[in-house]
Amino acid sequence: MNPAGSSSSVSETKFFVAEAGFSGKDVATYNPPMMTHRRDVLRAGAVAPLGLLALVGDEAKAASPAAPPPYTLSINIEIMFNTGRGNPPMARADRIRAVAANGFKAYSYWNASPEERKAMIQAQQQTGLKCVSLVGTGNAGGTTGFTKPGAQDALLAEIKERVEIAKEFGTQPDLISFVGIIQPDVPWETQRTQIVDGLKRAGDIAAAAGVTIALEPLSVNPNQPRRALDRCVEAFPVIKEVNHPNVKICFDLYHLQRTEGNLVVNLRSGLQDKLIKLVQVGDVPGRLEPGTGEINYPFIFKELRRLNWTGYVDTEHGTSSTAEHAMNVVRKMAEEN
């Protein structure tokens, strides 16, 4: 044991001050106890984290969301039910029943034949599920769209056809729509003007049936032509200019992470300005369930809760295991954040 005032005691005092995180001013005014020893400090430090951890654990439990999220989860029945991971083929009507069996109330799909749609609607009626979205455009939406001069009517014809399909389901599903590729030989301002005009006309068509055109900024692979309005920085101003209650944005986090990033800032902006009609999730890379990639989905779900999003969050992604696994992962993440 070293007496107070010895060089060893001074060193121990400096160690204590440094470990405590005091500032230079604190050091100048700090009066250490006469018999402070390094081993006592270490002993105290070994005990303190246990108490702090217990406190943090209690606070975390208290802060855990007790109420269900304000939004409703919707299960997309396309990629999640793929057969590429050894999962058996399943008719879309049976996929709807599987979604209901797992406790969900809503679903979405892309395309289906007239015969399959009849079976889907029957399954929907049997289970009480609601169809919340389907693809609202066809080949023109991915090619000439509203961007190629003189070709707008072809896309409007596709939208009219999909509006009639949407009416079959009786649940006013959103029409996930695309406005064509960027035409390299046409000035962008010309294309943009045509897009605004075309979306206004599409909005009128949708309004007559009580449905909404949900424009989706879509990412593509490097060898594919770029889609028009594939980023929020371009799509949001266009939707504002269209200014139609039946023309909004489908905010697909998977695609937007690939094209633009800045997800939460854009999500906040889009919801604040009432531009977003549907939110879709899927992780990057791989487009599997949240938690398999780089997107911070716990934070995304916390933000959707904080912003009081009361619409649908649609699971347009695949699965690292089975459809049931992916559904359970998303439900758990939504409930806990």
C-alpha cells in the first residue's frame, strides 16, 4: 500500500480522472480521496456495468412498442412463393389462403390469367383478405410509355384494361404503374411534359373506378435501358405537378436503395407532402426479406411508426427459406419496432 501523496497515488489519480472522462477544468478542481487505489477503481468499474446493463435492459423493455403498428402489412404473393428454393409450386388462390392462414389481412399480386383471377377472387371471399395492389401497366409501361412521342395512347389503353381488372376484386387495389424508358433521342423536357400530361389522363381513368395510379420508381440492371422517373428526386416533383388525387408514388425501398439511397429522408418528405400511396419492402442485395441485406429495416419500421403511416406496407420480396419464414420475419420486425 502506498501512502497518499506518493508518486504512485498521483498516477492512480490521473488514471481515475482519465477513465472517468473528466475535462481539463474538472481535473483542476477535482479533489481525490486520500486513499484511492487502482485496484479499488477497477473493482468498482467491474461492478458498475452490470447495474448499468440492467438499467438499460429495463429501459429498453419499457421503450418497446406495446401497440401494433399504425400501418397494415400486405403480403405480395409473387416472389415470396417462388419455386427456386425448393418450395413446391402453388396456385395464386392457394397462396392467398396461405397468407390468411398466417394471420394477415391483405395481399398483392402482379398479373394473372382470367381463369386464375376467378379462383383468386373466390379465395379472397373465403378468407376475407383484401387485394391492395396489382401491376397497372403492360409492355408499353416498360418501353414506349409516355416518353416516346405519339405512343401515349398505347399506355393509356393498358391502364384502362388494368382498371377493369382491378374492379373485379372489389377492393380498389392500387395500380403499380410505369411510364416507359428514357428515350435517348428525345429531349428530356419533351419526355417530362408528356409524362405529366399522360399521368393526368391516367389519373382521370383511375378516378372513375375509385382506384389510384401508384407510379413506382424502378431500378434496372446495368445492361437494361433506364426507366423514366426511377428516383424520388425526379418522381416527386412530377407527381406534385400532376397534382391529381389518384396519381401517387409506390415507395419501393428495394428499388430506391439501388437507384438513389437516401431512403429515410425521401420517405419523410414523400409522406409529409402526401405523395406516397404504398410502401414496399425488400432488402438489398438479393431482394429477400428485411434483415438479409444492407438496409436498416428496424430503423425504417420505427420511422413508419413515428410518422404514423396508416397505409399498407407490402412485402414485395423473396425469401431466404420459405414464405412462412419471410412473413414471420416481417411481422416480428414490425411489431418490435
